[in-house]
Amino acid sequence: MSQTVDRALSILPLLAQGPADLGQVAERLGVHKSTALRLLRTLHDHGLVYRQQDQRYRLGARLFALAQEAVENLDVREIAHPHLITLNEQIGHTVHLAVYEESEVLYIDKVESRYPVRMYSRIGKPVAITVAAVAKLLLADLPESERRVIAEKLDYPMYTSRSTPNAAAFLKELAAVREQGWATDLGGHEESINCIGAPIRGAAGRVVAAMSVSAPNVVVTAEELLSLLPLVRRTADVISREYSGSVTPH
Amino acid sequence: MSQTVDRALSILPLLAQGPADLGQVAERLGVHKSTALRLLRTLHDHGLVYRQQDQRYRLGARLFALAQEAVENLDVREIAHPHLITLNEQIGHTVHLAVYEESEVLYIDKVESRYPVRMYSRIGKPVAITVAAVAKLLLADLPESERRVIAEKLDYPMYTSRSTPNAAAFLKELAAVREQGWATDLGGHEESINCIGAPIRGAAGRVVAAMSVSAPNVVVTAEELLSLLPLVRRTADVISREYSGSVTPH
DNA sequence: ATGACTGTTGCAAGTAGTGCAACGGCCGTC
DNA sequence: GACGGCCGTTGCACTACTTGCAACAGTCAT
């Protein structure tokens, strides 16, 4: 691993917490100011960091552009999107699409119910991995051994009284999800929010993404939401078939 | 500027165009395979690139997370958003928010008319800088000399017959915009789309962002759209006042 | 005007990145 | 089934690149 690059890249999450000046960056990196300066300059030249009027550095605009292009290259998302829209029009609730990558589950698309409140909102943010329906679906498909390793390493924050409490419960839940081919999150993340989700599978049958429908229980009860399950699963299957058919270009 | 970091960062836009394998990366960087491997590994460790099953590399998930955090740190966006929503509810058309950074203008927020079609859509993508109303507003506020330099360096693609044809016309337009305090794009980017925009100013009176309302002329004529100008300007002013009042922490 | 602070530059020392060459695994071909 | 090519990977010697230092410049407050 390249030390110089390593240091430079460490600056990014550091700045993600908020703007910082040269001295702060140097200190938190544990290097000389002049070193930090050169690293920042290089990042700056590539548009990844930006220097505001008060000379402090913050994350730059090209980061958006890159993330934008990256997400557009995800063919699952491309294929799934129109189906998510359709589903949203049919049932009205918020629809999510998520993938698993490097021990993280994150939303890559979202169609909001009604008007778009806080667009972007959670897209790109890591999902509450121990409770979210999509996370269960994605992890449930991993080989047994890997599931176990991951489950042991996770934290199990009790967002609500119905959150997954520990690794054993989580593994049991994953086994059930794997068996039944769908997943729920009934108030496990926020007391009043329920979700149902279904997996999207690639040509080899492996789960490549997961989708979910979320709704507050003041709008629909958990039972009513569950009655939508067949529709959600059907949508996921349609996406799966379309995705399996599409050969990735080279 | 650090050569190693420079090379590593050059990989990102390269991968933004699509996945690539080690050989391709090495070739396009002009370095030995082993060098490219180590750079990629470092990027990988930081989650910026991801290695898919076929061993090819593509942009990674943390990039989203970073972009996400970066956008949340933009206080203009935070403050403006509810006002954009309100404006959208009043007039129904698409509302954009944009900033200028490093010779680029880019959208940082968007409230779509009606249902959210293709969320994310253009957010993060560079704006057509020579014609967009928001671009004119942001550039018009720069000092005369800087405006001139930028105008000379730009390309002037003729998207339509009403696109800005050259630097002289652009500078003239900027002067007019600066004078009148608002801007339009009447079919300069897409023949059937009109926009009106207004600037958002910080405490020092400098333009820190710009907002615009866009609508196809099959829905409203340019004249009708222009009649909304007072409302748009008033919204921009409200945001300006709120933004000026809020002192950035530190 | 003085001092303390920040950001910036040139330079010498040595570390850390580089390219090479050789290895190993994989896949298609003969 | 063995061979040959292809791609990713590793160890190593060499030198180029990064590093920290120290001195300079600019800005603000005392």
C-alpha cells in the first residue's frame, strides 16, 4: 500500500466531518504542515477538495460528479429504476434499492412517496445493517461462514425495542429470510416505520440487490403493508429477469 | 504536487467511465502494472474503488458516502431547501439550486415538478455554463477581470439557435444580468425549455448560489414564466437573508 | 510598530515508490 | 491432457520522490 496516497486519502473522511485548515489537517494526519499542504494541493488539483474564502478546505465538487457517474454505471440501478417508479405509483409508499459492498449495505436509489422531501436524503448513506429489510436480504445470500464472521463483527444498536439484539438473533433472522425469500423490518429502526423487501437476483441466482417498501404505521398497518408483499416480490422478480438477461457490455 | 497521489487520483475519473482491469488502468496511466496494482489497492483500502467478481475495478461505495457528507456540509443548500420546496408547491415547476466552484457551475439541489422522475438526475453534473440562468448569475458576480478570463476560455456550443454564440455575447449578457439582478435562459439549452433565475447572496453581498425555475413552453409560455419572476426573486431574497443571518460556526 | 499566527517555498537527506523479472493461477487451444 | 498465453501478484535493487526542516511572507491583534 502506498503511504503517500494513503495519507492523502485519509484527508477526505477527515474533511467530510467539516471544513478544516492546514494546521488541523497536518495535525490529524500526523505529518508536517508542508507535507499536508502538498497533499491538499494535489487533491485540490483533482477537484476533490475545495478551498473556501477563509482558506479552510472542504470536500470538493468533483466528488459529486464522480459519485454521479459511478451510480449511473450501476446497471442494476439503471434497470430497476423504471420498475421502482411503477411500483411507487401503484402503492404510493417510499421505495428503496440497495446493494451490498465491502461489509456495507447502502441505498443506491429511492423513490419517495408524494412530494420529494429532502431529495438525496439517505442515498449513499450506509444502512442500519442489523435491522433493515434490504440488509437482511443481501446478507442472507452470503455463504454461511461469511455471514457468521460478519454477524460477529457487527454492533447491535437497539434503535427500538424491536431491533435485532445480538449476533445469534441476527443469524437466525438471516436464515429465515434466506428460506422464505423476503424480509421485513417491523419497527426495528424507527418505532413507527415498517418495511417489506424482496431480493433481486442475477443470472447465477445470487442476490445482487434488494428493494424495499417503507411506510409509517399511521398510514398503513403492518398487516396491510404485508398484503403488498406479492406485488413487491413480483416487481423484484421482473427486475431480476431483466437483469439476468442483460449481458454486461465489455 | 505529489506524483504518486496525482496518479492515484487520475484513476478515479478513468473508472468513472466504466469498469477497467489492471492492465487497462496501467496502460492509461502510463505506468507499470505493479505500480497500478499498488495504487488501486490503496484506493481499495479506502473504499474508493471496488473490485467486482470479474476482478475488474469500478468506483466504490464510499464515494457516495463522501459526496453525501460533502453536500450536507453545504449550509446554503440546507437553508435553501425548504424554501425551494415551498416555491415548487406554489408554482409546480422544477426548481434548481446551483453553486460555482473551480470554474464549474453545478446543481446541488433540485425539486422536481410532480412526481420525482429520475432522482439524482442532474445533481452533481456540471451545468451548461454558457447558457444556464444559474450559471449567468454566478459568473456575473465575479470581478470583471476574472469574468473576462473565464469567458475567453469557454467553449460556446450551439445547443440551439438561441445559445450564447461567443465570449463577447456572453460577457454582454453577464453585464446585463449583473445589472438587473436576475437571469433567464429562453430556449438556449433545449429549444422548448425556458428558465428564470435569481441570485442568493451571502452577508458580504457576494453571490453564493443561484436558483432557477424551469418549465417547458408547452406548459407555460415564456411570458407566463417571466410573470413568476417576482415570486422567484422574493424567495431568493428570503434565502439570502436567512443565509446571511446564520453565522458559520467556528 | 511588534509579535504571533497562518500559509508557503527551497533544499538536503533518506525513505518510499518504481519498474523489472520471475512466479503462479486460470483458461482456451492444439 | 499438456502446452502456451494471459493476467494478477510478489521480491528486490535502484533511484526518484516525498519528507521535515528552517527560513520567508502575509495577515491580524495587541
